[in-house]
Amino acid sequence: MFGLAKRAVGLDITEEAVRAVLVKKKGTRFTLAGVGLSQRSSDNDQAAAQAVVAALKDAGATKRDPLVCSVGGPQVIVKKVELPELPPHQILDAVRWHYKETGLLSGEDVVFDAQVLEPTQSGGMNILSVCAPKGLIDKSLGSLQRAGLAPRHVDVAPLATLNAFLTLQRVEPNETIVLLSLSERLPFLCVHNRESLVPLVRYFSQELESPADMVEDIRTSVTYFQAELAAEGSTLRCVYCGKEELFAALNEEMEGLLVLWNLAQPPQLFDPLTLLEWEKSILPPGKTVQGAELAQAVGLAMRAL
């Protein structure tokens, strides 16, 4: 009925846990209606399916609520592609051809998606393109299928996290957002400026990279982005989310880089629980959560609202 709040569920599934967030939207206002947290007992689809069901139950979600999950990792490519003006049914084929011609198309079976952005100055098309291995997507959906669920959308993890930040925080036109997300398995850097249209995404491997290596990658990526992709004169704003304790080893290494960047404000923790209105006491009895860990799940839910 007209005037009723819309509802959607964001589901963040990792090797360690499942995080479910139920978000409502009425007009332009978002409300946090439920949070479900469930630890995984093992790394198989059956255990993941059980954790998914438990997390959704704790969040107060129903099977009628649109469900959005994500796929992520270094194998997932996010890239801006410029094309001449084309009819919609030809865009994906043109994107596939671009990836093949530029050597980005691997031999494995892949899935493409594309979103038309603002037109180019010459009247062509700016396209946000995503390329992901089909096997990776199938793996991400396996636990949902075992739980008898089907997602409304499958988003890209860094884009969902960035979406939550851009929705809940005011960003100035000349700001470049340096978003650093740390998790046990897939830490990533996402750099965004309104001028670039498409963010730069860089995944890290904690098994292979020391904090010093990560900081050097961050410095190189942001320097390139500011020089080649951002609006001239853009200022930097650094935010982070994920497990707060994982930033302890990184903070000391970041000090010199932060001085070099001359930030207008110190790095901020992005915690959507402090920015969203709560419909009720949303956490199940006896459970606690670091709000910064829920950024991705919140952004996923917002994709369906």
C-alpha cells in the first residue's frame, strides 16, 4: 500500500560468519530493523546454509523480503569502459569484446554485468562494467540454494560497502574517498571520486602482504587515482570499516602516509549503526557486534530499496 515502508535484507557471508541486516526505507529515510549474526561451524555449504537461516531468523527477516548478497575477490574486475552510443541489447557484447581486446578476459567461464553512467563529452557511453568467474558466483550462491533461498540481486562487495557510505555520509564534490575495509579473508581498498564515475578497487592478501606492503600499495593506488582519475584539486578523506582490531598493526605504518596526505580530518571509522535510526533494540539477546563490520550488509540491503 502507498506509504508503507519498503524492506530488504543484506547478507554478508564469510568463511567465519554470516551477517544479516534488515533495513526499511520510507521516503528518503532508512531505518535499521534487525541484525542477525551467526558463526559458521565449518567451511561447507551445509554449515553455511544453517548459519544463513539462523542469521536471517535473528534479523527478523521473512522469505518475502528481497535478499541481496555479494561476490568479491581479486578475480572480480570492476572497470569503466567507454563505448560509442549503442542500443541496450548490444552493451554486454561490446563490453565482452573490450575485455577480450584488452587482454582482461580469462579462459574460464565468466559473467558480465554493466550499468550505463553519465555520457562521455563526445556523446558516447560511460559504462560501469563487472566481470566475475561463474564458478565464484556459483560458490557464493551455494549456501543460499541449500537454504532454499534465492537473492534478488548479487552485488560486488566493495561497491556495496561504498554504497552504504555514500548513502549515509555527506561527500563534497571535490572529495576523494579512500575506503579501507579489513576482514580476515578479503581486505580491500576502494577509492572514489565523483569525477571518476567508477571507483578503483584493490584487494589485499593478508597472508602475503605485511602492513608495510599494504601501505605501499595504498600509497601507489591513491597517488595514481588522484593524478589520473579524480577531479583536479581533490582533497582526500580516509575512512575504514571491518574488524577494528585488525587495524592495530596497520595504524603505525599509516602514520607517515597520513601526514603526506595532509588530511582535513583524521581517518574515521565508518559505523552504520551510529548513523541509522534503530526501529527497536535490534541485537538478539546476549550478542554484541562491531557496527563497522556491518557496512557491507547494510549497503547490500540498500541496493534493493
